[in-house]
Amino acid sequence: MNYLVTGAAGFIGSAIAQYLIDNGNTCTTIDNLFTGKEQKIPNKCRFIKGDVSDPQIIKKLNDEKFDAIIHIAGQSSGEISFDDPIYDLHTNTQSTLLLLKYAKQTGCNKFIYASSMSTYGDHNPPKCSESTDTIPKSFYAVGKLASENYMRIYSETGITCTALRF
């Protein structure tokens, strides 16, 4: 099978890409190396250096069909999102929209997204389930929740979307 794993220069993305390759799959990654390290990208993983929120970088995929897109890349700090909310919006939400659009255009019907527990906000007691109300308290959490809602809408077009709230 053929996978796109964004953010394979990071801890989680590199582990996922390596697992896929070790199990006989092909893998492509897009990573801007802002927080990741190129040496973490598995050797057999095709690497496109750039920001996944840039439509010109998405074009470098050349309409390749993937069996699944696993979107791990993005800015990952609620605190940092207050310093630059526009950057956070681009890396976490615009990137998701571009990849969902790409999935629809190329016939990819599986999309897995690294969301966040921060979408829940503060709850007392702190235990949460999927039915717990979401009350985001940072721009980061708002963007993650927005991406989940874009996925919900795209799922109506036949793409199976899964959000993992790490």
C-alpha cells in the first residue's frame, strides 16, 4: 500500500513511516524541518521538503494516489499558538484542508489526523471521553477542532476520517 505521512521528521511521524515501510508499504512525507530532523526520516521514505500548508508543496505530490493520508505535521503547542495564531492556523488547519482536498481529488478514501486532547479544554474531573464537550482554550485547540469539523464535512464525500486526540 502507498501512504502519505506528513511530519515524518518528527518523533511520531517517523515511527509511523518506519512501521509502514518495515511492513512492505511505500511512504512519502512532507516536512518543513521546523521542529523535526531530516535524519529521523526513514531511508526508504520519499521526502518532500516544505510546508504542508503551501499549495505549491502539495502540487509536488503530482496527483499521486495514496491508500491513506496520515497527517501528523503541524505546530504542536497551545502556548506557542498565542505568539503567532496565523502560523498556527496555517500549519494545523489550512494544511488539513489542503490535504482533504487532495484526498478527494485523487480518490484517497482514508484520512487520519493528529488532533489533540486540548480540544476538550479544562474539565473537572479531568477525565474525558469522545462525548465530553469541547471547550478549546487556545488558538491551537481551536484549529485542531476546526480541522476535525472539516474532516466531518469531507467524510460526507466518502473519505473515512479519523481524528486521534493525543
